[in-house]
Amino acid sequence: MHPAPLPADSGVAPGQSDRSPVRSTLITTVARCWRVARDEGENAQKCLYALLRPVGLGVLAPVFDSLFSLCESALGRPIATGLRGPASADEQLVLGMLDGSRPRRDCLTCDAGKASALDCAICSTRIMLTLAVDDQRRMAIG
């Protein structure tokens, strides 16, 4: 079973909060796709790419794979995702770390190596998501 398709506009409009409903839906859908792929022994990056490519964000597959893998490592357990509906507590945690409302150091206690790797993944995801969405918009304007 795979999550619902992504919304057509998976970016964030200028002046819109990082916690926009569209961005939250994107990240939650990606998290659920990643969880299903991992649980079913599939290649998570391949599944993420198949999900993200139709909306022009396929380049983000390894970024999200790394983020969720490192988040799981820092948690010391599998990320719990929902199947439908509102974001789970773990999905809310990831959303909060990405939008800055829940700094990693305030929500997760883990060793320095895992903390540093996760902090880098959070920053990289923010940067790559912004770059990919900006590229997508430039191509649409074209």
C-alpha cells in the first residue's frame, strides 16, 4: 500500500510559512511512503523518487531518505507514521524540526554524533527543498 499522491503544488509560495498545509502534506506523504517502503523491504529512495518525480521533486528522494533514516537513528526506534489523516506525533516532530518550531536539541536526546548528523540532515533538507521548489517554479515560468 502506498500513500496518496502528492498535491500538484508541493512548494511554498513567497511569504507563506514553512508549515504551510501543502508543505506539511508533502512531508507527511513522503514520510508515509518511506515507512511503507522500509517496512516492505523495498528500496526507499526508488519509492520516494516515484512519488516525487511527477511533481518535479524527484531530486529530493535521497534527501528525505537520509533525513528519516537519521531521525530514526536519533530516536532509537522506527518512526511511527499514520496511514491517513492527521500527522502522527513522529511526523509532527519532523515537521517541527524542519520548520524550526521544534529544535532538535529540545526534542531528542541522543549522542553527539547522531545529533550532529541529524542537525545536518535537517539543514540539508531545508536547503534542498527550497532549491528544488525554486527550480520547479523557474521552469514553470520559463
